[in-house]
Amino acid sequence: MARGLMNKLVSRTISIAGKWQQQQLRRLNIHEYQGAELMGKHGINVPKGVTVSSVGEVKKAIQEVFPNEKELVVKSQILAGGRGLGTFQSGLKGGVHIVKADEVEAIAGKMLGQILVTKQTGPQGKVVGKVYLCEKLSLANEMYFAITLDRTTAGPIIIACKKGGTSIEDLAEKFPDMIIKVSIDVFKGITDEDAAKVVDGLAPKLADRNDSIEQVKKLYKLFCECDCTMLEINPIAETSDGQLVAADAKLNFDDNAAFRQKEIFALRDSSQEDPREVAAAKADLNYIGLDGEIGCMVNGAGLAMATMDIIKLHGGTPANFLDVGGNASEGQVVEAFKILTSDDKVRAILVNIFGGIMKCDIIASGIVNAAKHVQLKVPVVVRLEGTNVDQGKRILKESGMALITAEDLDDAAEKAVKASSS
């Protein structure tokens, strides 16, 4: 499913030496089958389906759920788009197949436990732990539907297109007039007029207009009640019997709402997430993995972004965004080093601390203790300034560690880039 346009709409960007780089916001992502179950509970039309996690479960699932179906759709479940056009490392083409009922067991067996590579997973791919078996619908028309948050209006916006099931980015570029956007007043909620504009933009040929309006209103209700940051259906489709169905869906949820969406956040599949980000979240650290060679440990998001910018300015590339915050403990600093050194691409580490609430001596003690727990095989450049800076520098000096010290941020970045290339 094409999700690039939505990723652009719901991600934030940071400037690194004049170049824009995507940085995903933290938000819960759930599997397609989980999204379908959630939508079904909210009265939204979804295909009948069942998940299996082993080949042994396939035959029983078919007998109990699809006893009379001749064909089924077999969908690999990973937290990434582009599954249909993906390739398994085993050589199997496609993570979504329509097959005869007696072939489902064989194709599911070729998916389960295997690594699927798509345009969104990166070359490392993701392991397929579950397969979603769905009824094959007779689709007469495929469209596109999404709800996300719009900074311009400071509220939800519904995006719809009368063509779907393909790359929405390509459609937006070639046929911009096909894309309609309906902003929703967050205080009034969605009105019949708003929903009608969306349905007219979808231009269904067979589905009843009033029923379709009700489906749009239910989708908006789900978006609000479940604290979604994005709800994307591609395709939202008409069946030959005139029903509007969410044939595939992608849902994200605001992590700040975890305290009131306990059931939804219990669906989190950490096995599909970057293990470094999982470890960082457990340690209450703000970490996002990138593709560079210089690991960064900084206190404060603004300083972290400035550090990444200046690394780029000196010809290097940051390997991560890591903000230890203003109240990090010595233990958190140790965990931060463990995460940084777990990245094989990291060839140098830059520690840039401005001691305000965070004291330089705590960072220094954390660095020394980290060296005891982690075998530091890469150069470490340290720049400390602010509260208890003299104590921090003394701790580092007396540790006997081979650290590269820097007087200011420019000096630190230059030394880190040089160290990473030596």
C-alpha cells in the first residue's frame, strides 16, 4: 500500500546543514489485522479475516472461518508498506497472494518465519510472524481515503481520491485535481456536509450515498476516540454488491495517549521495531536511529539537532538522534552508550552536554561506568560545558580513559568527523 505521501504529512523534518531529513515522530503502529478488528468494532465494513502464526493453524482456520471459499487472500503481516511488491529473502515474490483454498497452507508456509524486504523495510527486511487470511472480495471500484492531522488548520483533515489501490504519491503528482481535502473543525466534529464532500470526492458508483456518508462519519469517530495520528485506507473499495469496504488499512496512534488507550497500546509488536529504539524507550531515552557513522549523545532536543547539523557541516553523518534529557541518571547514560555501541555503523561517538538541569559530573560518571560495561572500540569525543563542568572534566581525566576532549561544539564536531574517518 502506498504510504509515502502520508509519511510526509505526519512526519517532521529537521535541517542538517541545509538539507532536509525525515524524522519520524514517535507513535504506535499496529498490524493490518489488528486495524481491521478495531475498525470492525466501530461498525466499519472490513473483509472477513483470521490470523495464523503457524502452518498448523491454517487448515483449522479455513475450516472454521472459510468453509465454502474457493479462493483466499494471504497477506504477510509486517509493520511496513509495499508488501505486495516486496520480495522474501528466500526468493518468493510478493507478500500478498490470492490463491485457491487448497494452496493457502503451502503459500502461508513460505511466508511464516521468513524475512520480507519492501521499499519501506530497508534491505534488512522484517520477519513475518503472522499471516492474515482474508476473504476474496469482488471489488468493482478502488479509491483512497485517509485522515491525518493538519498543521495549517490545527485539526484533522480528510484526504480522499476517486482512484486508489496504487501509489497515492504518483496520483497526486499526475492528477492533483483528483485529490480532495476536507478540514474538520475539531470543536464541532464531522458534519453531514463534511462527510458528503468526502463521499462526492470518492465518487462511488455502486455504494449507497447515505450509507457511504455514515461510513465516513464512523471512520472519523474512530480516529478521534482512539487518538489516531493517521488512518489511511488504500484501497477503500466498492464491492459488486454495493458495499463500501476498508480493504486495507494503516493506523497510527499518539503515544501521548497511551494512558487512556491501554487496550490499543497492548497491541504493540516490539519485535517489528528497531531494537535500539525499543531499548531506548525502556530507559526513557529519546532515540531515533539514522544511517550515519557518528553516534551522538546530547541533552536537549534543540542541542541534539544543532549537533547533527554541525556534524554534517564538517563532512560527517549522524548515526542517530539521542536526547538524554535534562534529568538523566548515571544508569541512563550507561544505557545510552550500550545503544550507541550496538550500532555496527558507528565509527565514533560524540558526547555534547550543556549542563543546566543535567550536571556534567553525572554525565562524566556515566561515561566512565559505561566504559566498564561496554567495550568501547570506537573513539569518543566529549564536550562538556555548564553546571559542575570542572568536576566532570576531573572525573574523565582521572578515569584513565583515552577520550578526545573538545572546547566547543565546532571543535567537537570536527574532531568526531576526523576520528570516524581515521
